[in-house]
Amino acid sequence: MFYEPKKKNHGLPKNPFNSLVIPRPIGWISSIDTEGNFNLAPYSFFNGVCYSPPTVMFSAGAGANSDNTKDSARNAENTGDFVCNMATWDTREQMNQSSATLPQDVDEIALTQLTPVKSRMVKSPRIAEAPVHLECKYLKTVELPGWNEKDVYKVIFGEVVGIHIDDEFITKEGLVDIAKIKPIGRLGYNDYTLTDLDSIFTLDRPA
Ligand SMILES: Cc1cc2nc3c(=O)[nH]c(=O)nc-3n(C[C@H](O)[C@H](O)[C@H](O)COP(=O)(O)O)c2cc1C
């Protein structure tokens, strides 16, 4: 089959695009607003984009706030930082719950009964239950135009200035034990994938 996204002529019951760029890592973004309220939400248009300095991005679509923004993007822009928490099998339910559309001042960390922990380099809190935290300083926003006026995307870039890895998940050889962490990734629709011992394989790079 072939279709042109703008014409929406795929003829399928659901838009297949989200099933075609997969699996997507989930940036579980914790942040703080100018009033000091905590915020937490998952973003799967999320990735690392370079090494030196380590830099990440997440892309927020139009949100329910009066200025059309989502809280995570607005907070990063207004307060200058955010934290990416790694979403895992153990926290999958809380991750999903934290995606609910809620008023700006609702703290999804408290709502999902997770534990906020002070960060070292940024004001945004970390989530104790996550095995990995990337403390990020806000770098810039790239706004991407959508198909209509309201359909604006804010791609938020942040420099990773502090990294926490729970020691429990570092092997005696000094590697990050991803099989033990069991990160989850986003597929299309409401489907997810799990990385564990059975799904990891190694390929040596050609010389
Ligand atoms: C697994 C998952 C991934 C998501 N990825 C995105 C995304 O990449 N961009 C986006 O705008 N919304 C995404 N959402 C929806 C947001 O999490 C949701 O709109 C949330 O309410 C935003 O919260 P905030 O306003 O507190 O930032 C995702 C939801 C889930 C469950």
C-alpha cells in the first residue's frame, strides 16, 4: 500500500504512522512550574540526539493549557530545566496514569503515588522509582508547524548535565544492566514493548 499522510488516504481504521517509527523510547519528563508545582508526563517523541554534550529532545503537541501548550514544554521553557526518568516494566501503570490531561497545577507525581527526589544540578525533581535520571538544562525550542493553526509542535532540547544510575543496575563488569532494568518502549496504538534478557542481542560493528 501507499498513502500520502496529508490526504489521510491510508484506508485503515487507525492512523498507522505511530506503528512505523518504533519502538520509541519513553522520556518520562518531570518538571516544576514557576509556582513550584511538580509535573510528570510521558513523551515518546523523545530521543537522545548527540553525545558531547549529551543532548535529548522531546516533542510536545498542542496541549490543554490556555496558550495551547503542554505543561512539560511550558515548564522547561519557563524554569529552564527538566528531568528524563526511564520508564520501566515496574512503573508502566504509573507512567500511563501520568499521561492524563489534568489542570496545570495538578502534581502527577503525588497523584500516581511516586516519590519525588531532589535533583543535584536542576530544580526539577527526579522520580525515585525510576532507575535512571537524566538531569537536563533547557537549551532551545524548535517549533514545527502543523496542518492547522492549533496543531503546533514544540520540540524541546535539553543538555544532560547530570546522570543518575541506580547502582543496583550496574553489572560487576561495569555495564548498565538493561535486562534487569526492563525499560519499556512505545509501539503504535496503545501497544508497548519490553526490553529484557530474551530480547537483547549483540552485533559486532564491521571494521
Ligand atoms: C506512552 C505515551 C507517550 C506519549 N508521548 C507523547 C509525545 O511524544 N508528545 C505529546 O505531545 N504527548 C505525548 N503523550 C501524551 C502526553 O503524555 C499527555 O498529553 C500529557 O497529559 C501531557 O502532560 P503535561 O501537559 O503535564 O506535559 C504520550 C502519552 C503516553 C501514554
